[in-house]
Amino acid sequence: MRYAPIDPELFTGNRDRLKRLLLPNSLAVVNANDVLPANADAVLPLKPNPDLFYLTGIEQEESMLLLFPDAADEKHREILFLRQPDPRLETWEGHKLTQAEARKISGVARVEWLADFPALFHRLMCECDHVYLNANEHARAHIIVETREARFVKETRRKYPLHDYQRLAPLLHRLRAVKSDTEVALIRKACAITEAGFRRACQIVKPGRNEMEVEAEFAREFIRRGGGFAYAPIIAAGSNACALHYQQNDQPCRSGQLLLLDVGASYANYNADMTRTIPVNGRFTRRQKKVYNAVLRVLRAVSAAATPGKLPRDWQKEADALVEQELVDLGLLKQSDIRRQNPDKPAFRKYFMHGIGHPLGLDVHDLAPAAGPIQAGWVLTVEPGIYIREEGLGIRLENNFLIQNGGNVDLMAGIPIEADAIEDLMHR
């Protein structure tokens, strides 16, 4: 692995918290993600299942975790299943975990080979009353491919139709939303790698550079520090910044333009999510700086307003109101526009059309209870923006915050964000 070993107490503690939420005499199963096919005989790199990683620290394909806290035999209360290594497999694919290595990573005492799963699973299904099965229940997920987890759910319900089945996802959403100190430290590391990439990129941005060259500087810094991209980076010059998920990253950067950088590093599967908007020639114009400072004021106010107990939808409304006022002050909206607007299509949406932030962790758009309030221990992104397509101008700023009672912690406080600090960095 590219990252430093993680104390298995993290995963042991996560499993213990999950067990306390299960109904009496319940069995729970979590699967690894599929290795997805590409074209011809190629496959895509494995994306570790974040739920399985959260509970075990295991990233290997085909792995399975079985939890049965009330099993009569103590040896059946936690079992991790792995592919059994063999010389041919390791010749083609490299090293596979031994049982001892898996125990050391996960803290799970009993590790078995996958060949033993069917018999053990049948025996424990005959003993349990409730079965917790997992699924991707992210509200914005658009699932068109049947996953390994979905196939397991279908087959289990076919073989054992009379059990009481429960959803594991809502329990994991509750647990994963609140970050432990160890998790916060890993997110801080991802933020630090992101900062290093940003500082390096700022040194090479100038008129004539291509967006892809800037992306390459981030890649170099992330990889050499044991990280990778948390998501496909957005390197958007000029009017490209008005496309929220622009990923072409192949256009020249011209003097007078702004360059929007929405880039985050991933470290040990934990993610950062940063956005900065910088002047290609190293100096903001008066207009650019005015819009920039408007966005920055919103970020400052909204990050302080993300307080424990507040509903995310109310937090979003507060952000919308702040952006609306800034748009009026910038001359982009008039009070008459606001008075005449359709409440379902407010006028500010022409210039600010996305959410103000989202939970962050093992997923970039991380899990949280669907309708619950913000809680201490969440990590949230705060990412206001103003996009003026007719001016070819898009500005978004984004930092990551640890929510706490008594004041939130900016995990990206060291990354320059004030307009003057950006200019100083680019002219160093």
C-alpha cells in the first residue's frame, strides 16, 4: 500500500459500533466491490468498497465480512473471508493477503478462505433471526449495473426467503458520517497533499499553459506523496468554469482569464475536496476581484453557519440568501427581479445553481443520515460559487470543515484563499 499502516483499532471500533445497532440475533454481511471490465480483456483498477474498508481496512477484491454478535460460538461472531493465494494468481496479479496479514490489518481474529464461505454461511443462517444486507443507498446514485452486493442480496433472499431482512446502509450512514480522530487525521493528510499540489500548480500557471499541464502538476505531487486523485479533476480556464463538471482539461489558459481548479487528493481512501480560482497572468482584474471577494464572503459566513443541530436544507437556504444579496450588490440581480421571481425558480439560480456543500470522507460525496441534522464530528465541504456565463467568468471556492460545538475547524486553513495571498503565491 502507498499509505502508512492504520491502527486496526479504528476498524475494530467501527465494527463494535455497528454491532450495537443490530437487532438481537442478527447476522450482517458486507462484500467487496466488483473488479469492473473495460474493453477487450482489460479491467479497471479496483475501487475498494468504502463500507468494507470502514469495517476492516481490507482493499482486496472478492473479500467478505460476516458479523454475528450473538452467535452461540464465539468464533462465529466476526469472520473475514479472502481469496486464497496461489502461485499462478500471484504470478499474474501480484501479492494477495495471507490470513496473518489480514488479521493484522483488520483486527478480525478469524480469517477464512472464500471456499469456506458457503458452508459457514448456511450454518449461521440457520441460527440467526435477522439478516442485514448492504446496498448503495446514496440519494444521488444512478445505479444501472448490478453490483456484487446486489447479486449477493438476490441470491441470499432466493435461498432463504423466510428470514427477516434488514437494511444495513442506514446504520452505516449514521456511523460513517461522524468521523473519529483517526479518520480526521487521514482527511487532514489528504488536505495536506492537496495543498502541496495546489502550491506546485500555482508556480507553473501562466498564459499559454494548457489545462492538462496544470493537471499533470497535481498528479505528480499527489503520487509522490502516496496519494491520488479523489475524483476526476476539474481544470477549467475562462468560460469552461461555468460548466460545473467540466473535465475536458485540454484548453489553453489565456491572459486575463481565471482558472478554476476543483481538485482533491485521496489518502488511505479518505478524500479531500478543494476548489480555488486563480488568475492566469497572476493578477485579478478589478471586476474579477470583486466577484471573487463576494464568493469568499459567502464561504466565510456559511462555514460558520454549519452548526450541530441545523438541518442541511436550512443551511442551504441561508447560503442561497447570502449569494442572492451578493448578486444584488454586484449588479447581477435587481430587487425587482427577486420580487417577481417564481419561488420554485429563484432568480439567483442563474448564477448559483448547485448545493453549498456535502459530507466528505471515504466517499467524496460521503454518507450521512438522509433527513437528520448536521452533527459534531461531520466533515463538510463548503463551496459557494458565482458563474457569469455572459462574462466568461466562473468563480468557486471550497474548503473542508470539521464540524464542532463551539466553532468549526477549517482543515484547509493553510491553503491560500484570499485574493492577495493567491497573487503573492503566483508571483513568488
